[in-house]
Amino acid sequence: MSIETRAGEHATTGLQGVFYGYWVLAAGFTLCVVHGGLYFYGFGSFFKTITEELGTSRAVLSGAFSLARLEGGLIGPLEGWLIDRFGPRKVLLTGIPIMAAGFALMSFVNSVAMFYVVFILCLSFGSSLSSVAPASAAVVNWFQRKRSRMLGIMLAGNGLGSVMVPVVTVLIIQLGWRQALQVLGALVLVAGLPLALVMRHKPEQYGYLPDGDTVAPPAAEARAAEAGAASDAADTAGGPDAEDGLTAREALRTPAFWLMSFAFSIRVGVTGSVALHFIPFLTDIGVGLGTAGLMVTAIGVVGITGRLAFGWLGDLFPKRYVATGGLCSLALGLVVLAFADSLWQVALALVLYAPAYGGLATMMFAMRSEYFGRKSFATIQGFMGSVLVLGTVSGPIYAGWIFDVTHSYRIAFLTFAAASALAILLILAAKPLRPRPAATPATA
């Protein structure tokens, strides 16, 4: 691998002349596939079975998921600082073995207390260190002009991971849930560690520039900067220069940070709760476990189109308006889902819900990088995660409690639709920051 970039040369690796940022993107995409298939989507396949095995209620077991989100919110700033300080590769090499151990230990749980301990301290904690947070920080650093699209491609891996859910359900049926968990732990370890080794933090550390750009001679660079000033201003409008950006302290002082945080707290609370309770909801209305797994796959696959489309739209139009459209679609889909009692009605709901679910994930990362830059992206992401925990903690418990009381998810889904409407107002109020004045270069 070449690690130096001379003036006027394109920054590529020695491997078939491919810019190394694309290898970072590919590794992040595949890590998202593993995370999405085995944990985010896949673990819902175990939820009803483990609830019955331990003789508890859905609300009680949902509490573990909520506490895990609380843990994630508390350690989020530290996790982000570690990524910014030591790079995503070291964080991934720590988190992947912890996540794998979590799956293995989960196969031995025989009480609710043990489930809580293993899920929170191993499975959830390891997952937060081994997927989206470090991978997104790397992608943000390696790409600038088409960052929303690159983030959309990376996060599409999470949706593609849903195709693994039917495989997970088959493992549960054929091997039993305990042995199936052991298989998942082995898969995380075997697939995750090689991918972690591909990760790199910032292109400048290896002599590259974001997007594989060239380093032009000073005179040519000045002419290009002057000629493209208007275009550059349009590309960076709404936030600080992505090459610089705000510190975490500066970001925390902006209204946009808090408005975005509360809006996306609603989004992750809603989608996380639906992901956890979706298979139980389907089986309650008479859908078989295998078919329910296929429906989860449908959410992920259709969500891929949303991640890619929203990423493309986010590079062309104001991101907060793109996010607003997604929240409208999400709310409408939840209303339809609340009254669904057959498979075709569920499918209709997913036409509205799934693309928005996927696309809003892209917008959350894209808006964060546009508004605050990449200087302290992971640390700011961690602090925002501390606010997001409000939704991720309350949502699953609320949905489980509503089911235990009413034996239906209808009220929960309608509440989530109303919350999504509130998120629309918050996003619209989160006006873009003014671009920083460009620093005047020092003359010799």
C-alpha cells in the first residue's frame, strides 16, 4: 500500500489502483451486514422463545433492551472519544470479541437476572463497539463530497443483514435457541475480526485525501479554489467546513444539536421498539415464525432502497427536508400497522414504513456530519447518543407494557406515529449552522 501522495497524483492504494476509502466503505458495509443480521434484526427471533423459556413477561424482558440503551447512552461520549483518539480499528478489535462472547454466554442463561447481565454487559456493549459507530466515523473521514451517499451505502449493509433472519429462525427451529446463539457467536468472531483489520481512521494519516482527491500545486490549487468558490459554498452550506468542524463542546452549545438529538431520539426509539416487537406482533396475528422472519427481511431489503435514495437526495437537497419527508412516511406506516390484522395489511404498512426507516438512519449520520463537521464526529455522535437513549430506553418497555395490559400493540404503534409527528417539528426547527469563514492561509 502506498502511503504518500505527491502533488498532482491521485490517492490510491497499490491494490489494483483502488482508493483505500472504498475498502474502508466495504468493510463498514459488511460489518453492518453482520450486526444487522445477527443482532439488530436477528435477536428479535429469540425474544418470544426466551420470554417463554424464562417464564417472564415481554415488558420485563424488554427492560434489558432499554437498560442496554441506557448503558450505551452513558458510555457513548467515552466510546466516541476513544474512536476519535485511537481510531476505529482498535475499538472494533475490542468490541467484536466481546459481542461474540455475549452470544455464547447468552446460550447458558437460565434466569431473568442472568439474561440482563449477559445482554447488557456483553452482547449490547460489544455490539456498540463493533458496528455502526466506529464504521461511520471512518466513512465520514474518508469521504466528503458524496458523504451522504457513502453513508447510505454503508448503512444499507444493516438492512441487507435482514436477509439472514430466516437463517437465524431456521437455526432456532433445527438446533434450538441455545445452540443457535453459539453459532451466531462464532460467526461474529470469524467474520468480524478480518473486517476490523481493514479499517483505517483518517486518510491524512496515510498520505491520502478524502474522496481520493489530488494534491494540486499551490498556484493551481488557488485557481481551483477561486473558480469553485460558489460550488464549494453550496456543498458546505448548513455547517462548518467538513475538514475542520466543531469541537464537541462547541456543538453542545448549538440549538441544532439538541433539536436534532431529541428528534432522532424519537426515531430510534420508535424503530428500535418496532424491530424488537415486530416478530411477536406478527406471530400474535397468526403469522408463522418462518414467515415472520421473511417479513423482517422485507423491512431490511426495502429499507436498503431508503438508505440509498435518502443518501442521494441528501446530497442534492437540504437534509432536514429529506428527513421530514421520511418522518411523515414513517408515521403513516405506523398508523396502518396499528390496525393491521392480516399479512397483506402488514405489507401495505411496510411500503410506507420500511423506506423511511432505512432512509432516516442515513439522514441521522449525514445531518450530524454536515452540521458539525468531522473534527470530533465520533465524540459528538457519542454525546448525541446520550440523548437518543431517552427514546431507546422508554420505547421497548412502553410497547411491552402496552401489550401486557391490552394484549395488543395498537396503542403503542399509534403513540409512535404521534411521536414521529413531533419529531418532524423538531427537525424543521433545527436550522443549519452558518458556514465558518475560511481561514486565510499564512503567507511565506
